Amino acid sequence: MSLLLVVVLSFFSRSCSVSSGQYYVSDDCSSITHNPCHPLSVYAGDMSQYSNSIFYFIGTSDINDDVNITAVRNVTLYGLDQACLISNRSNERSILIYNSSHVNISNMFINNVHVIAQSSNNITMTDSLFNGTEVVNTIKLNNTFDVNVSSSVFALCAVNITYEPLPVCSTELPHYSLILTNVTLKNSLMVLSTYHGASYNLSATFDNIIYSCSTFILGDSLFYFHIKNSSFRSVPYHNNVFTIEFSENLKSFEPQCKFPGIQLVSTFVIQESQFRDNFYGPAIIRHAYLPRTLSNHFIIVIVMKSCLIANNTSTGLFIDEKFMTSIQINITDTQFIGNKANVIVSSNSISLSNVTVANSTSTGLKLSFSSVTIENKLTFKHNAGVVGGGLAINDSSQLTLSSSANLEFIGNHASYKGGGIFVEETSGSGITLEASNIPLTLINNSARIFGDDIYGYTDRGSNRFNLTNPNISSTGDVRKIQFCNFTNLKNASDKQIYPGQALKFHIVLLGYDYFGSLSVTDGLLEILNHIYARFKPKTNCSSLVEYKPNHAPSHVEHALVFVTKTLFSIYWNYIVNECPIGFSVVNSQGRFICACSQSVSRENVTCNITSLSITHNGLLWIGMYNTCTSFNANSTNPNACIINEDCLLYCSPNPVTFQLNDTDTQCVDNRGQRMCGSCRERYSLLMGSNKCGQCHDNYMIIAWIALFAVMGVLLVVLLIALNLTVSLGTLNGLLFYVNIVKLYEPVFSRKGALPVLRQAISWTNLDFGFEMCFYNGMDSYARQWLQFAFPLYLWIIIIIIIQLCRRYGKISRLMGSHAVPVLSTLFLLSYSKLLSHKKFYDALIKKLFKKQDEDDDPLLDVTDSHLTVDQQRREIIPSSTDYVRRESVVDLF
């Protein structure tokens, strides 16, 4: 009976309420049994008369005009089923709420319609969907107090919430609230701005929110924000997923409420929330033009507790306060996992407690111009970076460790230096311990260059770490420079170079390790006028520093000064000399450099002053004329006579690089000297060719002599027995052409092609026909006489036979009339030997007479003084066309 009474009373109450302030809204009221029922356009024009009313929406309501809810109280827009929506196709219509209170939007689907509330309070949105289509919808709340949004979704919406000062300051501080619970922002943005100063206290709670992108612009205002159990995801067109920005209050807002003697504190708490899989993680920044001190002297405390910041591809946590003095950031029980980097810049009051930084790809935590305090445990695991794998303290930053601090660095790696910790000593960065024996764990950290565990920190203070693993690898910035070439710089000779050459030094840099001992390190050296050199240091002094000064040749002593960032300096004097032989100084683009001199310069010839070398394309010989006095490639003599001639014989046809004191490099077949006309040192001219070789076995000479002695007798017997003499016309002509071919052998086959034919021709001319070293030191002159020995030996044999024939008739009858023709044949076979020996004899006579003339008149003919250097050189040294005919200089046979 009681249950039936309750149902009856409830039905009666609802019926009375509908008749007094309940309205039904539908575009098709003919199918609606409830009254009154009208389309939304009937009510939308002016709703000020509908206070204390409920509008029930049934089906779809298209609107063509704005819905103005102005100066009303207790108005509810309620959808009776899932199909209840307010829609506009043009995206130009809005639901405007102004100067109203207790407005409730519940169970509604509002599509493509803006919602704007201003100067109102007690606004409630629950179980509703706000959806934008092609253009992002605007949900704008301006000075709308005590707002409660729950169980709602905003899709493709821009939610803009702004708080400004009240027109009049109150003696008692008002409190207003903003509550968002179980709200999802899908592909949407939310911007919350506070410019209200101290005119009221704003309390905002965000519980279980799935955000697309959120920005909190915090002016100099009083507030308490609490975000918990929320998740943040960035939208495709906006990479900043979560930003807290400190900004200046708008100057047009008046008045400025003051509470003298009371310290106002604003708090922003982020608890048990996740920022993961975004481009940027959470950022806390200050507006560029905001003063360092807030005008109302607020203290703003930001607390991040039990949060996860993970897998953000650019930065995990980014803080840049720009040295604001009234900001305190406390991060506790939070994990930074798998981010590219976590960065704190220009921030003064930041504390970390029970924080883990792991798997970062560009340094676990970077400090720049910042001061950070470690209150409890701070762990770095498996982070990687270039300078500093786990922690990098740069740009005058300070890391302070309280008495309860505990540092752990496990498995971090730096591709340059400071695998675990990097401290930039040169900028004054450092680590301060407020107590002694603070635990420091360094395990399995590594760096590619130096400082596997620590780089840049030395334990010098009264408070020291308690190393759980004392076997650590550490070093620091360069404090001393040491030359590896010598130990006493004061007694070292000056370095001498040529224009264009580099000064080269092998240097080792030393810095202090964790324990205060000097150890090898790296650094940046300044060399004169802000020219810097960086090199990879090595413990074996193989690191090289190069510097090219720019001075014209002189005997002035210059000073080379090395300066490091730690202001340690050292110097060494050097002199720039005149260019060496074959080089001359030129000014190329403002720099002095030694290039090819005029006597060396020609097409396809290049000179390298660094290596003192000359390069050409081959078939060319460049060298000194008078080499009776030994000289080095770096000898200086501007009046030296240089030979620069084509060389078609015995010179390499391939590109050649050489120095003027080693011109033999231009020659082939182990030849050398001027124009490759002789053998190199410790080489001998080979019998049977114009190549040079080394003699290895003296016993082979005896075997060759015995062999040719037997072959001589056999050859004479063969000629007599077969009657192979010049008395036969065919053989006479054949031998003549064979001699011609032998004379021009270097032209026909300068690289020894057709070896079988070559040996046959050589044997026909009574030559060896194959290469053999006869004795060490044999030159072309001795070889010609040795080659003449075999024909002479044959002549002696045949002459002995002729004499025996004249004396003994039996031998004469045996030999017949072939002995004398055989002798003539041997003379014809020896034609090339006789001709070459005649030329050697003529050359020797000329040389002797020339020497005698020089002894009689040592003075130079003054008539030659008008000749140029090239003309005098060509008189001394024959040209390439004449050179072939001078067998006394280059042996052709």
C-alpha cells in the first residue's frame, strides 16, 4: 500500500511540474503526446521568461538561430533518448548562456553547435556529447563559476575556459570551483587561463580525464588545481600534449585585490596520470615577456606525483621557468621511461624524490642554467646520450644532494664522454653534497672516449660520496697540456715550416679524475685568434693537432699559443722559411702558400708543399742538374737549375709522385739518376737488357762463363760445318736487317714485348738475349766491354783455326775454304758491338778533352751571361730529341 502511494504521489508531482514549467522540444510534435510541444525555434529567441523550467528534447532539433539563455535561473536541457540532439549544418549557431545560474545540460547530443557561457554560475554538463564536424566547435566558458562537467565527451572541440577578476574586491575571499569528472576530449584542445589575481580563489579538479591536448595558462592568480587518474594524448595537428605556461595578467583587468601580510600560495597537483606515446611530453614554461617576480608576489607550487612519462619521441619532461623566483616544482614517485630526453632549463627551485629515469635515447636528464635538489632516491638506468648518458649538468647548473639523497647509475652509455655523469666544469657547473657519505652507485656505465662513470667531477669537498663500487672510470676537463715530442719546452728548437704547411704537434691533455689524480682527457684547444682544434686524445701520444699559419717567408720568430677553456696556456715558437727547391711562394685568396716554381710548372704537374712532393702524369723527368752535393727535399736555393724534360725511355708512363731528393721514383726497371740514365744505388745493369737488378749469387758467374766458352766453340764449328757464312747472299742481307732491328730495339720494343723474337735477334748479334747480373756495380760502359768479350773470343777461335789450316794440311782439308768466310761472318754479326764501342770511345775522348779545357780556363765565358736560366739549361742538358742520340748518357744497347 505504501509503495502504491509513493508511485501515485510521484506521478502526480511530475504531472504538476510539467504543467507549471516543463516543455517538450521536437521538430515533429505531431507524433508527441506530451504538451506543450514546439520546435526549438519557438523557444530560442528569448528564454528569459523560462526560469525554473525543464526542456525535454525528443528526436532531432535543427536550429537556424542562436539559443539565448540570458538572465534565467534553474533551466535544464534534457534529452529523453539517445536520438536527442541539437544540430546545425552551417556551424554558425550557438547556445549562449549569459548572466544565468543553475543551467543544466544533460543527456544531450549537441552537434556542430557552439556553447558559450559568460558571467554565469552553477553550470552543469552531464552525460552529453559535444561534437564538431568539419570545423572545430567552440566550448567557451568565461567567468563561469561552479562548473561541473561529468561523464561527457568532447569530439573535435576547442574548450576554452577563462577566469578574470571580479568588478569589486571583497573583504572575504570568495571560492569558486571547476570540476571535470570522467571526461574525454577526443581530438580536442582545452585551454584554461587564469587572470583573476586575488579577487577569488579558484579550485579546479580533473578526475579521470582522457585529454587530447591541454594548456594551462597561469597568470598571477590564486588557485588550487588537482589533476588525477588522467591520461594525455596529442592530436595530429598539435604536438604539445600538456603545457603549463606562466603568463602575465591582462593589464586591462581591474581592480588588483591585495591582502597585505598574507602569503598567497597557488598549487597545481598532477597525480597518478600518464603522458605517453606523444611527440612532446609535459612542458612547464614561462612566457617570454613575463617578469621574473609576479606582481602579486604569489608562490606557485607544482607537484607531480606518481606519474608516468613514457615513450615521447622528442622530450619527456621539459621545464623552462626562465628564472622565475616564485616557482617551486616538486617531482616525486615518478617514472621517465623511453623518452628521447628530459630537459630542465633556466629553473631555480626543483626537487626530485624517488624518481627513475630509464631507456632515454638522448641523455636521461639534462640540466642547463638550473638548480635541482635531490631529496631522496634518483635512479638512472640504461640511458644513452652523446655527452652524458645518464645525467648531464651544463651551463652553470648545480645539483644539490640532501642528506637523504641516494644516486644510482646503472648501464648508461655515452657515445662521447661521461657515460654515467657529465659535469661541465668550464661553465662552473657542479654537484654539492649537504652531508657526507651519500650513497653513489656506479655500475656498468660506459663511454666511447673517456669517463665511463664520471666526467668532470672531482671529490674535493669535506662531504664526500660513499661509493658502493670504488672501481670507477673517471676523468675531467683539460687542466694541463703536455707535448709528446719532448719534455722540456724551453730547450726545444723552434719549429720551421714553409708557407702553406701545417704545424703538427702530438699533444696529450690531462684532467683530474674523481679522486683528484691527473688522467688523460680530451678538450678544445684555442690556437691564436679564436681558431679551435678538437682531436681524439689517446694515451700513446698519437693524437695530432694541426694548425696552418698564414705568414710570408721571413726569419721572424712567431709564437704559437695554445689556450684551453680552463685558461691553461702554453706556447711554442716557429719560423716560416723560404720555399724549397722547385717551389715558389704565391698569394692565393689571401693565404701565402708554396706552389710549383716557374721551372717546374707545366701542364699536368702539381706540387704539394705539405708532403714536399711533385706529381705529374708520367713520361717526364723533373730533377736537379748539379747533384754532386747532396740535398734534402726541403733545401732552399732559388737559383737552383731544374731539369724539366720529356723522357720517353726508362721513365714511368703512369702518374708519379716524388720528391726532388728522390727523383728515381720517376724511373722504371730499377733505373735512376739523371733522366733515368743509370742504375740506382746497390743495383747493377743486367746483361741482355737495359734493366737494372741486384746480384745474389757469385757462383753463377763462373757457370755462365763456362757455358759461353763451350757455346763459342760450338758456334764456330756449326758455322763451318753448315757453311753459314756471308758468302751466301741470302744470309748476308738477313744479318744486315737483324743488325738494324737490334740497333732500334728500344724503339720497337721498349717494354720487352715478343720475348722469343727478341732473344733470337740478340743471339744473332752475339748478345746474351736474356737478363743476367754479372757482378755488383756494373754500369753500361763496363757492360759494353763485357759484351764485346764474346765476339772477341769467337774471333780468336776462328783465327786460331785459320792459322792451324795454314800449318796443317789435314786440318785445312777438313775445314775446306769456310774458315775465312766464317771470320767475315763473325765480324758482320759483331757490327752493332763495334758501332756502339766506337761511340763510347768518341764520348770518352770528348769527355777527357772537355775536362782538360775546364782545367785550363776555369772562368766562365762572360758572353753567356745574357742567356736565361732555361737557355743555359738547354745548352747543358740536351733536349728529348737529342737525348736519344747520346748513348754515352743513356744506354740504348
